[in-house]
Amino acid sequence: MNLDRKLPEAHFPRKVFEQHLKKVITSIKNSIPTIGDRNPKIGTEDFQWQYCGPSDWVSSFWTGQLWLAYKLTGESTFKNSAQLRKPYFKELLALRNCHDHDLGFQYSLSCVADYKLNLDEDSRKMALDAADSLLTRFRRVGKYFVAWNETHILGLEKTQGKSIIDSLENMALLFWATETTNNPIYREAAIAHADTLAKHIVRDDFSTFHTFDFDPLTQEPVCGRTFQGYADDSCWARGQAWAIHGYAQIFEYTRDQRYLELAKKLAEFAIHHLPENGVPIWDYRLPADEIQYLDSSAGAVTAAGMLMIAQHCTDSEEADYFRQWGFHMLAGLMQHCDLTETPEALGLLSDGASFVKRGMCKNMLPYGDYYYMEALMRASGYTKFFW
């Protein structure tokens, strides 16, 4: 691999990230009484939260932060707050018409986390129920997971043959389901989906489409499109981040080098399109005359993915390359987007680009916060998570 983009001169000792992780934990703890049993959805201009309804895809990311904080500290405050949300996820299981590919996000960071940390059998059963529901979305002829339902804003005609790059992150629930049941059907579907997206949603230059359409009847591939990116032929930065982290994660479950090599190439594309401060612009192919909104959430997911890649590189030079870029991106978030010194802030990062075309450009985002915490933990030497 051509590791040819040099980092700006910098040095990132681990203790810098360890110390900042402590500040993040304190910030999370301070927000618990205000957030209560609600699930953050998107930040307001005054750094407060708007909250999720009964089936929102982002509903697990605050729960995931709580479980990470409990993993780090063992403090019951975090455990109790995380388990306070269990009824939400139990009720979500009954809302079958609301289930989509995001079941992986929703249950990996809630019920799988609870089971891994506390051996809670009820949480294990809930997570397996979610995995079973997710499996029904697999198209065995096309070998991909349908992302959305007919209730999506795009409507029935445009969703029933559509898969999206975000879904790579949701495969972890299926890999876990095989591990805990010894039933290979979940793993086989996840691998088939990963291979299909590698073939169709990843371009030859290792940029990515946000979505890819298949004919709903024949299951033949049609074309790549965007929903949240700038254009069909652009490269939505958070979508690229999902692919980087997602394929690195799939490597962890399969140990198939193809996925690690793909994650490296996807990461290399991102590296060559990062601004000097290390925080991505919301679309890597955004024209220069458009407003250059940052996306701290794309930065957090990508940084965590870079550090996961570095963990598995056998070549020391290559490992150091991806590690230092992960550190650089994390340092950029700490310098330009961090809110841990903002007393009124209920979240961790500013400047998340939720959906730029709808005017959601400079927000706290719970998924950005979750991956920021994960990246800080990876930078501090942690390697085991709930995925």
C-alpha cells in the first residue's frame, strides 16, 4: 500500500487521550440527571438534546456511552442508567413495522452490551430477537440486506431494492448471534452482504456510494445513489466512515484479510481528502463554492476505524501510519469540536452534520459522541467493545 500522505508534525502521547477520556466520563456522568430515561437524538443550538421517539435509529448511542463508562469505571450510576432504558428496547421489539437495518445499532449497544458485561439473559434474548428480525431483511438472491421500509420518506418503490453503506456496522449483531447460538445462518448472511457491498457500493478508487439500488424483482444490481451525500457521484464522509469502521469490524469477526485490506484502502481514500485539522468536511467531493460544513461524527467514526485497523496491521510501519492518522483525527476533534469544557453542554462534540440538505449542519449527535468515546478508548489501549 502506498502510504504517502505525511502527517503534520505532531506527537500524541497516550496519556493525553487517557486524561481526556476521564473528562468525557465526567461529562457523561454530569448529564445523566438531565437526560433521565430519555434517548438523545440531535442537539439544539444551546447544546441541549431533542429526544428519540419509540423507534429512532439513534436510540442506542447514549446507552452505548453509558455501558462504555460502566466498563471503564465499574460505577453503578452508569449501569443503572443504561438498564433504565431496557423497557424502551423491549417495546421496540414489538414494533415490527419499524424494524430496519438499524437493529444492529439499536441492540448491539444496548442488549448485547448488557449481556457481555453482566450476563443478563433477558438482554441476550432481546438481542437474538432483534437479530432474527434483521435476518428477515436479507435477500437471498441478491445477497444483500434491504435498508429501509415502505414507511421511509423515499417510499415503497425506491426502498425495496435499496441497501446502504451504514448497514455494514449493523452486521456485528449477526456475527454475535452466531457466536452465542452456534447457528451459522446469521454469519453467512452478514458475510454475503459484506461481499455484495464491497462489489457494488465501493468504487474502483475506494470512495463509496451512500446507497446502492437492486431491482426488487430480479435482484440484479442497478446503480449507486446518495440520500444524505452531496451528489450520487460524490463521497459522503460519514458513509465512508461507516465503511472503514464496518469492514475493519467484519475483519475482527471473520479474520478474513480481504476485509482488513479493504478497510485500509477505504481509510487511505479518507486520509487523502482530510483537511489539515483532521476533521472531515461532510462530503469528501464537495465543490469549493459550497459551504464547507465539518462533520465531527464522520471524524469520530473514522478515527475509531483507523485505530482498529492499526491494531490488526502486522507491518509495524503500516500500523504506525494508521495509528498516527487516527490520533491526528482524534486530536482535531479535541481541539475544534470538543464540548467537555462547556458546562451547559449535554453532549460531547459540536459540528456534527446530521443531514446538510435539510439544514441539520452544526449539531451535537449521539453517534458522534459514542464513536468519539470509542476512539478515545482505542487510543488509550482498549481493544474489546460491544460489537
